[in-house]
Amino acid sequence: MKLNGEVTITGKNIAKLPIDVKKIIAAKVTVLLKQYKDTMLQFKPEELIIKFFDPGDAIVLLKKNTNQLIGFVKNKLWPGKNEYGQKVYEFGSWIVNKEFQHKGYGHYLAKLAVKSLKEKNPKAQLIAVCDLNSKKAIEILKQLGSKEINKPKNVEVLLGEGQAKVVILDMSIINY
Ligand SMILES: CC(C)(COP(=O)(O)OP(=O)(O)OC[C@H]1O[C@@H](n2cnc3c(N)ncnc32)[C@H](O)[C@@H]1OP(=O)(O)O)[C@@H](O)C(=O)NCCC(=O)NCCS
């Protein structure tokens, strides 16, 4: 899985980066998320580092030579277990810089998120909770092989005002 000579940093490799480098990357992710401040959760750089970089649950794509941030995604661990006794991670903050969209990076990041979690915890389940309005995102995840499921018992879905409905997709079955 390699596209156009980009730099891919996943899972424990992000955790192992020097703190100064983590801070630079986290600041870039914060800026990128602001492109979608009405629809995506916002994080401060230090929050990203503590909650997602350090536990090895983040994926970053950078452009070779310029180090421009192409895209980001993270897997968030839900407390407890699902009805099958598995840990459940939620795929989220899936974002590709507007300059780089429609080149296949969205697909690539989604597959990397699955691969990275399977390497860390082969038995865990990876789900995506998508607002029904996010048609593009749902289409891509289904195209990759994920399937609609009922909400795992340990996951709480909080609906924001104006958010009609969500669809929950099991991404664990994606072939990466
Ligand atoms: C959802 C999102 C991450 C997708 O990123 P992306 O990089 O544009 O996704 P891809 O390029 O993989 O796929 C999008 C399209 O490009 C096409 N594509 C795939 N590979 C391609 C390539 N090598 N060259 C050109 N187009 C390509 C895909 O077929 C797809 O086409 P379609 O729009 O006709 O279906 C991006 O739109 C985004 O950041 N959205 C804002 C944040 C958001 O909504 N996140 C999801 C929250 S649930």
C-alpha cells in the first residue's frame, strides 16, 4: 500500500517519535481539523499527543520533501467490551487536506487504520459511526467492504443537535 511517495507514520511509530516532532505534527493536525470545524471534533495538539499518538492509535500521512500534512485518522478505544467480548475502537477524525482529496488518500488512510489496529490487537473490533449526511464517507467505507451493524453494547452514541441519525459500520472485515 503505497501511493505517490508519501511518508506514512502509523501506530507505534508515532508513539516513538521525539516529542518536538510529535508537537509539530499535532499542530498541523489541529490546523487541518479546523477546515471542518462545524462537522468534526476539534482537538488541541497536546490532547492529540496524549490520547492518540502516545497509545499508538494515530496515523499520519505527510508529503515527502515538504512535510505538508496530507491526511490524518485515529482509532479511539471505547471502555468495556462488546457482546462478543472484544475491545472496540472507533475510527475517527478521518480527514484529507482539501488540496489532496480525490486522489485515493481517503481509501488509503481507512485501510491503514484497519491494518494498524490489527497489528496492535488482532482481536479488536473497529467501527465507524457516521452521520447519515456524510454520504461520501459512508460510500467509501462500504466500497472498502465494511458492513452496517447494530451498536456494540459498550459504545455510546451521542447525537448532537440537528444530527438526525447515524450508521454504524464494522470496519474489522475490510481487506487491507
Ligand atoms: C472523506 C474524505 C476523508 C475522503 O478523502 P479523499 O482523499 O477525497 O478520498 P479518496 O480520494 O480515496 O476517494 C474519493 C474519490 O476519489 C476517487 N479516487 C480514488 N483514487 C483515486 C485516484 N488515484 N485518482 C483520482 N481519484 C481517485 C474515488 O474513487 C472517489 O471517487 P468518487 O468521489 O467518485 O467516489 C474527505 O472527503 C474528507 O476529508 N472529508 C472531510 C472530513 C470528513 O467528512 N470525514 C469523514 C467523517 S465521517
